Amino acid sequence: MEAREQAAWAGGVVRALREEIGRAIVGHEEVVHDVLVCLFCGGHALLEGVPGLGKTTLIKSLGQVLDLVASRIQFTPDLMPADIIGTNVLVPEETQQAGAGAESRRYVRFQKGPVFANIVLADEINRATPKTQSALLEAMQEQTVTVGGTSWRLDPPINVLPTQNPIEMEGTYPLPEAQLDRFFFKLALGYPSASEISSIIDRTTGEPPAPLRKVVDAEGIRRLKALVREVPLAGHVRDYAIRLGLATRPGTEADTDLVSRYVRYGASPRGPQTLVLAAKANALFDGRLNAGFDDVKAAARQALRHRILFNFEGEAEGITPEQVIDDVLERTPAVQE
Amino acid sequence: MHGRGQNGARPGRANMSDLRAEFKFRVARLRRRARLDLLLRRSTAGLFFGLLPGLVAASLAGTITLPVPALPLAAASAAAGLAAGAVSALLARVDRRRLLIQADAVLGTREVISTALELERKPGGVFTDAILEDAAGLLARTAPRIILGRRRLVLAPFALLAAVLTAAALLFPVDFRALFPQRTDQEKELAQIGENLRQKGEKLAEDARAQDLGRSLELSQQLAQLGRDLADRKITPEDALDRMSDLESGLSREYRLREQLVQPNASGVPGTSSGEPGQPGDSSPGSGDQGQPGSAEAGKDSGQPEDPALKDLGDALDQLRRAQRDLGGKGEESDQAQVPERPRRQRGPSTAEPGQGLPGGDSGPSGRPGQDQGRSGQGQGKDSEERPGESGGSGVGSLPAPQKRGPASDIIGGNRGPGLAAQGSAGEGDSTRLLARALPEWTGSKLPEEAILNSYSQQAESELARDEVPLKLRQAVKEYFTSIGITK
């Protein structure tokens, strides 16, 4: 297939995915787009939003349209790592000789946990203890699970989509910055508008909607993921992504006044890395053959907001990461003189 | 043609080398155009800056003698500037990457063209061919002028103007010395006079401010302002003379007032009281009555210590009069040799008030003969002498002075001298009447009040004794002095 046709195919797949998911999810088009970017870039997205905004529905819909295995884990304080990754259990082995003389032997068998799925919804991940959180995060990063000295490889694609509730912080274990940095995107779900709520009510209080159709199979997903990485990106666009990342760090030449005053730690190298990859995906999903400055800018908020850590003054002033990112975008020239 | 397929057609998509060649060709064309723009810009700038020395040389050619003729100098300078601009443009590097980023920005092509530049050097990827094709197509469809923008030769009009001016300067040489004539000696002297007056006025103003003398302060400031205006050539010498005349009157009056307070027996205004009668009570009979014109040394001859502020005032007056004299000589020397006599005061019959001298610079070298002849026995020596150097006026008082002194409380200021009656009959000569009911302001005088009042009381009694004074007025004067507790 020629390059243009491949790009057109990719754009068409993503459009179809969005339309099909849109049948189940009202609104949140940008979040759906960003989840797809994460999916085809091989990253994981942390979803943040109050209950009832359709996070679980989104993940389930994604599983249906992609023909992938989706699972959901409700994180609670007493959740153990084994509850996520699985555990060894003793299983009796039946012998050929039945009857009184028959011997009953038992052996250990690995019982896979819910992490063995392609799309894992880790609901309210900040309610579990750090030990349990890190078990999931290890699976996310390494895509393997080791139990009792045996490593089990997870079937790709693996996309973990944890959710966080920004309210009710009592008795929670917020994710440490090091673990937050592992997420490709952090997506914020806002409240739907009145018209969207009206659509939600129409859809959920009438006849049950028709099941979602499968848009793309595992092979298609693999091809699309490979195609994203083929999208070329000019050197000066890459430099721009790097400068954006650097600008979020206080004490660098590129930092802004807001950053130097309120930010304690800025984006790690994963920040620009994410920006470049997401820019490529954005360009491809748009049916274009190369990524540009606008594609980088479009990914900046999602890619950088969880990588910015405020100092005391920033916390006290109530500065948000979005303010800092917007400031950085405004003050960082696309082309350096 | 570079990178073109056969018959100039766009290269086939499958032919990678053709695609690269086509893209390179388009970029090279854009680059050549950019260099041409740069060449024109820098050459224009070089020409402009090269023309400037030529313009200066051509402009000065009429004024000074140049070591090299202006025309070859201007031509060589312009040529050198032009060449320097052109060479710098040819040596400058036209950055392809920057050029293509600009193309992307202008065309809004989302970095397709600049990405193609990088892909052109790299081995092909999935999208390389398509991007190169797109970029080459975009560059082919777009005129370089659109990408590079309108050619703006900002300095071109200035270069043209400089060339025209240079040519004009060469054709019509101008001697700049003729445009800026130097100040004449006379103007310099006027400026010096003004400066002197300003300094004196400011010094006087300081003293007046320190002593809280309102009228003196006002006069001093006027004097300083006059000096400034004269130094800055804001006023004509004629106007300056008018203002000086007014100021002189005021300062004279002020001087006399203060002198009387400091030295009740002194009444001569410096340099003005040529032969003016002295104050009653002075103990050098005869010495002052002769009125030696032009030699007065008022105050000093009396042996009394001179008040510094009074001296300053006297100096200022001297200065002003000198300036008047000088200015009259400078400003009107073409018309007349001397400063015309200015009406500094009203002059009435000398009988009006006995013993009143004429203050100010109008007392000429001849003084006021005859005025000081009366009452010689009262000894008004110090008052009758002029201050040194103040003999510039023309003698105005050729008439005998009044025989009697007038009431001192009635006439204090103006041109009244001390209360000595001069010889002469009433109704002759000039005099000035000024009525001072009270001292205008606090002068800082430490003179005992009783001394003045006693003197005034005696004068009042003698005057009251005259037959001409109506009875009812006699009573009023008597009541006045009785009320203040002096007259018994």
C-alpha cells in the first residue's frame, strides 16, 4: 500500500473508532481521541475525573470496538498485588487409575489476574496501597508479571487506563511522581454540558442501544502502531518539543517566569519523548504524512500536566499545570533564532 | 533543467532520485531568489552609507579646501559602499533550512517542506517519497516572491536622496560660514552687561530674601530678569534701557529708604545726590552744602559703618547705571553718542520741598549747583557728596533749593534728600514729591523709634508754626504726635 493510502487508512480507522465509541459515550471527543493516541503509541493514560462521567463505559467501549480483552479492577485499600497480577494455586491432578488404589496428586498452577487483558481499567488506583499500585505499574512498564520465580508475558497490546478521583482524598495513596511519569498522558474528564446530559439520558433510559461493532482487529492495531512511528518529524519540530520540555524546568534558559517562580520539578525526558510520539499520532490520525508544530502543541497539555511538580508557593497560589503549560506554549518560539 | 523528467514533466513517483532532484531544484531556485534579494538589500545599504562621506565632502567643498576634489571622492566612496554591500551579500550564507521553515510558515503547510529537506538527505522511509513529492509540488506551484515576501529596499529612497543631495552639493557649492555670522563685539558686550546685571540682581535678591524685604526682592528679581533677557538677546537695547530706567527709580527709592533707616542722617543716594542738602543735625557744617558733583561718597564719609546689604544695593544701582550708560552708548551709537536723558522722575519746582535732592544718575557732573547752598550752618557734609563714579547724569537742578524743610513724615522717599533747605526760591527747579505714609516693610533696622519721632516732632512743630497751615490741620498733626506719645 502506498504511503498516502496508508495514511488515509489510518485516518479512516481512527475516525471510525471515534464514531463507534461516540455511540456509547456522549461528548468527551478529545478524551476519546487522546485515549486512542495512547493506545496506538503504546502508552498508558491516567484518567482523572469525578464519578459518573463515563470512564468505565469508555474503557468497555474501547474493548468492544477494538476486539480486545478488557478488564476492570476496582482498587481498594485492602487490594493485594496478587489480586491484580494473579497467584499460584494448588490444583489436584486426576490420575488415570480411578478407584480405591488411585493416588491423588496436586500441583501448583498460576491463576492469571485481571492484569492479563489488553485494556485494563484500574478504577481509583489511588485507593490501593503503594505496594499494590507498584505491582500494576511494573506490569505496565515491563509488560511481564513474575510470580514465584516464573515470568509471564502479557499479551500485547497492553493498555492500562487507571482512574483517579480528584475529590475525596481522605485515605488515599496518591501516586508518587516517579510513577506518574510513566503515564503517557494524563486526561482530565470534565462534566458534560446540558445538551450532552440530555443525550445521555435519552440513550440510557430508553431501549438498550445496539452493541458496538468491531472496527479494527489486533493486526490492524499492530500495523497502526507501527505506522505512527514511521511518521517523519523535522529536526526543528523535535527541537521545539525538547524546548517545551525544558521550559517546564526551573533554572533552565528556556524556563518562563511562571515556571521559575512556582515549579519545583519539570518534565523529565519522557515529556519531550511523549510530545514527539503523540505529535506523530496526531498527524497520522489527521491523514497527514508528517508531524508539525501544531501537532506538538496539541499534545502538550496531556503530555506535560502530570510531569510538573509545584513548589510550596505554587501550591499556595493555586497554580494549575495547565496555566504553566499554556504560559510555556505562549512564550516558547516555534523556531529558535 | 534539474530534476525534471522527460519533456519537463514532473518526475514519476516511483523515481526516487528524480523526486529528490526536483525538490533540490525548487529549493535552489528559492535560494537564488533569496540571495538576489539579499544582494539588492545590502548593495542599497552599502551605496547609502558609501554616499554619506561623499555628501559630507561635497557639502564642505564650498566651505573648506579638501585635499581631494569632492567629485572623485564622492564617486569613490559610493562605489566602495556598493561593492562592500555586494560582496557581503555574496559571501553570506543563505540557510536552506531557515528558508524552508519560512516557506512552511508562509504557505501554512505544517512543516511539509522543511521536513522534506531532512528526508532528502536520509534514506527513504514509508512517507519519504510522498512528502518530497508534496514539497516539490508546493514549491513549484508557489512563486518565490510569495515565500520571500515583497522586496523591501528600505534604504533605497535614502540612497537616492543622498545621491541627489551629493550632486546638488557638487553643482551648487555653499559656504557655510556665510550662513552663520559670528557675534559682533558689540553683541558680546551687551551679553556681558546682561550677565553682570543678572549676577548682581541675584545677589541682591538673596539678601532681600534673607531680610524679608518684599519690595527689594521684587526689584532684585526684576534686575536679574533684565540681565537674563539682555544676555539672551530677548530684548532690544532700547527696551532694556526703558526697563533699566524704571528699575533705577525703584532701586534709588529703595536705597534711600533703607539708608535713612540705617543712618538717619544720611540721605544721599550713591552717585545721585550731587550737591544735595544734608540732614538736619549733622555736625559738619558747610562741608556738604557745597555739593561737589561727581564725588559723593555717601555713607562712607560720615565715618559710620556701612551696612553690607545697603552696600550691595548701592553697588547694584551703580551697576545698573553703568549698564545704562554702556547700553546707551552701544545701542544707539549709530544714532547718537549718548544715552538720551530718560524721564526717571517727575521734576517739579524746587520750592516744593526744601532740601530734597535728586537721587539717581541724573545728577550730572555739574551736580545741582545752588541746591546745597542753603542752611550751610547745619552741616550736611556727608550727604552732599556724590558716591564715586556716579556723575553720569546731566545736571538738572540749576535752581536754588527750597528754603525750608518740609514735614519729614510727608516726604520720605522719592527724590527727597535730607531735610535741609537749599537756597533758591520756591517754584523753581525740578523736584519730586513722593508720599510715604509708612515704611513699606520691615527692614531689619535697629534704629530707636524715638530718635526718628523726636526729629519728626520738631519738624512738625516748626511747620505747624507757619501761618499757611490751617488751624484745623495743625490740630490734627499735633494730635497725631501726641497720640504716639512723643510730643509733649
